[in-house]
Amino acid sequence: MEVVSENRCFGGMQGVYRHRSVCTKTPMQFAVFVPPAANSRRFPVLWYLSGLTCTEENFTVKAGAQRFAAQHGLIIVAPDTSPRGAQVPGEDDSYDFGTGAGFYVDATQHPWSQNYHMYSYITRELQELVIENFAADPDRQGITGHSMGGHGALTIGLKNPQLFRSVSAFSPICAPMQCPWGQKALDGYLGEDRSAWLEYDAVELIRQGHRSDEILVDQGDADGFLHEQLKPELLAEVCHELNQPLNLRMQPGYDHSYFFIASFIGDHIDFHASRLS
């Protein structure tokens, strides 16, 4: 693991690191904030998954999460959103598929199946790297994310409740099988058989019986992607129907930007810290 940068931040350390990934067969970068006094004990971990076009930098620089993480004694891990430089034909042709748009799935379709294994990267490979190199408690982990990363947080959290004890999301793609972003990604990475898509759709996972403790979702009602791409009403309907606890907060006047995330990141860190203490 190579140190790209480390900066003192709210008494802790904000670092960016690089390693050669087995899952993606490419170099991968990720960011880790370690709170003060991390050498003395192991700390709970909050994973943050970013959205389309993002890297580990967007959240690290824009969200203002370090202040709250330092107060709660919480490590934050922010991975990248896809392999970089995999040399897959077409991976840079559009913003919503390929580079920056891994959708947190394990691709099964050629040529994407050679590198685009972000689900396994998050749930296995980077898990091991973080536990080995930082003062992280593997038994106290939560997951959150934004937009495509909100989709990742919901699906990964629902499928791995033994790994992630708390789940939240900002503006998540709630039902990717029913929106253009999701349909494009799932068809490209997984193929035309829609039965394979069910494993990466939060609404369908809840229908299958996957559960988490109460899920917190914040969604701005002025979000330009709300009705076509995000569809939180579908998540609310299935959670109500099948008794999955959900706290869906529609925030008046907020859009899809990091100004929205920065406004409510403190609430989400409080939410996770209370469940991981």
C-alpha cells in the first residue's frame, strides 16, 4: 500500500492511499480518515460510496465529514467508484457507464467482467486492506453513500447485515431496474437476463427478504434526478409493505449536490455512531 498523501485534520489524519487491486486488476486509490488517538484502540468504521463520475476525493474534500467523525471517534473509508485505466473499449464513452460508474456490481459480461468487480472489491479486498493497515474494528461497521453510491450502500448493506450493522444513503438510486441509469448499467455489466439484476436492486432485495435495522435516507425534493432516476417512493412502498424500518426524510429545497450532503452528513454520522458504539 502506497501513501499518496496524509494531512492532519481535526486532530486525526486524512490520508489517500494506492494499491494494486486483485479484484479490478488495476491500481486503486481510496481515502481513510482516522480519528485522534487511533493508536490506543480500534474504532468503528463508516464506509462512504460515491456517485457517478466521482473519485474518493469528492466526499473527502466537499462533505465536511471529518469534524463529526473526529468527535465520535469514527474511521471513514471512501473508495473510488470504478477501476481506472482498465483499457476496456468504451469505458470512457459516457459518464454513466464505465470509468467512474462501476455501480458496485461484479460484472459478468465480457469485456467488463475482467475488471469491473466493485462489489467484491468493497466487501472483501478493501475490507481486508483497511482492517490490516488501520485501527478499524471489523465487528463495528456501517455503510452510506450518495446517488449511485447510495444504491451501493443500500444493496451491499442489505446483502451483508453481518458485516454492516448500520445503513444510510443520500439521494440513492432506489430501484435501478426501473430507471435509465440502472437499466443501462445492469444490462451492460450483467447482461439481458433481468433475473441477474435482482441482486443489485434495493427494492427487489427487500422483496426477497433481505433486511437491515432502520435505514436512514435523506432526499432533496428539488433534486433534478428525483423522479426519473432515484424513485424513493418505490423504496418507501416496499419498506412499508414488508415491515423494513425506513426513515425517509424529504428535505425541502435541496438538490443533488454536495451542498446537500454537507448539510446533513452530521446527522448520518450521528446515526451510524449511535449504532456502532
